[in-house]
Amino acid sequence: MRLKLAQLPLQMDTGYHGAIRALAGEELKAGDLVAVAARRGAYLQVVVADATRANYTMLFVADHGCPEGEICRCVSYKISDAALPASAKLGDPIYLGTNGTSTTRTTLKKPRIVGTVIDDDGEFRALLAPTYGA
């Protein structure tokens, strides 16, 4: 069966077409950057991503908060509600930070780009798209 564009719901600020249902390996907050760490039964297990801990291959954004051991939806991209520093400019890269966060500055020798600064109706926001920055 082939899908036609009209059959797919519009995606505005969240990328559901590339979403996965994953088992939370630890407590997740909405908007956390998460990394695939293992497979547990029929599900991939995700943990909070941290630039100082590991070299992750697959990153997603937690679409909602989720306690450890529960199934959560992780999406391919999401516009962050977190405030950006005043120095942020359109097109600036967004890097993987610590404990699931993103940042506009990094001191790492090999930083992981996980998004970009966009203009969201006149306000700068971070478009987190970690699967596209790999």
C-alpha cells in the first residue's frame, strides 16, 4: 500500500512521522533529548542523552514526560519551549548539552548538532531535530 501525501496528517511543530514508541530507561521530561540505548523485548529503550557520557547513534525528542519503565513517544523533531539566550541568532546551531538538554554553546571538541535556531512567529526558538544532524 502506498501512502499519499493527503493521507498523512500535517506536522507543524512536532515530527510524528518519524516517531517511535520506546521504553523509558529512566524518567524522561517532555522535550528531553533521548538516545536509543538498548532493546527490551519488542521496544527500543531510550535514556536521557548527555554530551559528556556517550557517543550516541540515534537521538530523538521525548514528546511527553514518562516515568522509568513506561512506554513513551519519542519524535524526530520538536520546537522547544525553552528560552534561548539573547545572543542567539537565526540559523545558529543547537548542540546536545547535558541531562537531555540542548545548548547554543559548547566547549566539546566534537559537539553533536541537534537542531537550529528558527524564527517562530517573531520569537527565536530551538528546532530540535537530532536525527537530521547526525
